[in-house]
Amino acid sequence: MTLDNLPDAWRSLDTSSRRARTLIASRLVPWLLTLALLGCLPTSRGGSRGGSSNQGNGTSDDDDSASDDTWNESDDSGNENPQNAEEVNAVWEGRLTITGTSELCDWDEEEDWPWTGDNDNYAVTVPHDGYLEAILDWDTVTDYDLVVYFAVPQGTASPDETVTNNADTGPESYLFEDESSEGDEIVFGIACNGGEEGEYTLEILWED
């Protein structure tokens, strides 16, 4: 029996079926092509550590090392007094290195009294809760004292700690016994009481 001999309802049903198959095929082929292309795409290398990815939010999972920074003494800071200590505006965590120069260290007791040499003071902000250590070092034959104020002094004030030696060579260090709080401002002073002029290095170490 040919299609021409079929009843009209059957011919209509067969025609509708062919149209449906054509429509399904036209929509199915692009979808299958898309799946094929996705299956060939390269995967990212290595993956993310810890099962998460921080790309795009400004942090890095594999960058867990503490940041260091260096601060050079300002030429016009006027940091002779701890009350007006030079503000160290550094972003640091782990190690902060301050470099400076002492001047007019060699003085005459009779002519220069009561002058006591060059004094440089730096106000350092604690980056996080933790413990600090200060290390002062130099290469010249100079009598330095490392002075520490646990807060910026107001008016006349005596240092909370003073570290000195009689060898005229470095280093000198002070290890904080108590934990410091994030945001605390501590003043470190370098007092040059005699000897040669020259450069010094003050390292502030932080650990939790």
C-alpha cells in the first residue's frame, strides 16, 4: 500500500512525525557539537591549593610568607626627641629594617655639656598581636645605646628599656618579654654617645 492509498488522517500523522523528527534533529545537533567542544577544552594546570581558589579577590593561597619592608631615615624629620619621633609609615610583617646616620657623636664634655650626642627616634606601629625583637647594628667604632619606649611619651619621660655595651661595636638587641597588640605605637631610639659618625641598621622582628 502506498502513501497515496493511506487515509488522510494517516498521511497527516506521518507528515507531522517527519516534521517533529526534523525539528528535534535541528536542535540536537548544535547541543551535541557544544558537548564535544567542551570535552576538548584544556583543564587548568595544578589546580588550587586547599581545595579553594582566591583568584580575583586580592589574596593568594600560596603566598604565606611574611612581608618585609625597609625605611630610610628622613633628612628633615627632626627626630631628636621621642615625643616627636619619626613616623615609620611602612607596611610590614615579619621584618622591618630601618637605616639611619648618626652625626656629631664625638663631643667634648666641657664644651658641649649638657649635649649628649645625636639621637634618632622612630615610632613603629605593631602590625599584629605578637612578640617583637629589636636589633641595632653598625660597623663604625661608636658608642650607641638602644632605647625603647612602649608608647609615644608625653612630656618628660624616661625610657622603658635601655640597652648598651662597652665594646663600641654591635649588635645590641632587646627581646620584648610581653606580647604587643596590633596598632601599638612603640618608639625606638638610637642614642649616639660618642665615637665615629656613620650609618646604623635597626631591625624590628615580629612573630606571633
